Amino acid sequence: MFGTAACEKGIKKRTIKLLLLQKGLSDSSVNHFFMLCKTADVNMLMVDEDERLGDAVGRPEIMVLGITDKRFAEQIKYNIVGGSGI
């Protein structure tokens, strides 16, 4: 899922396992998603600006990306936080 509306809906329905936010997203949006993720117990990670999330889905303007597959989410988190790197 990508985009703010789709990701917000996915978090509320608990289908998103990992939320990726692009650094540079407004503070109010980051805080909004932080509270949603905290309530729904969804992991959230910030991605550096040089790794543009929108480019990964063919929509450069996208700054919010929700991963719905648990294993894929775990692998992304491992690569970003404590693994071999992307």
C-alpha cells in the first residue's frame, strides 16, 4: 500500500505490518502516523531522503509506504535497522 490515505486505512484495519516514512515528510504527518502505529502496534521506520520510497513503486511523490506481508516486512526491517544494509 502506498500514500497517506491507503496506509492510514491499512493501519486501522491492521493489514500493514511495517510502515515506511520518507524523511522530509511533515512533522504533523509523522506524528499522526506515529500515534496510529503505536495504537495498532505496527512497526514504523524512517527512510533516508536519498532512498526515495516513491521511486520503488513508480510514483516519485509517494512518501508513505505500507508493507502488508509479514516476512517481507521483517526482512526490510532487518536490512534497515540491523542487517546487511540495502
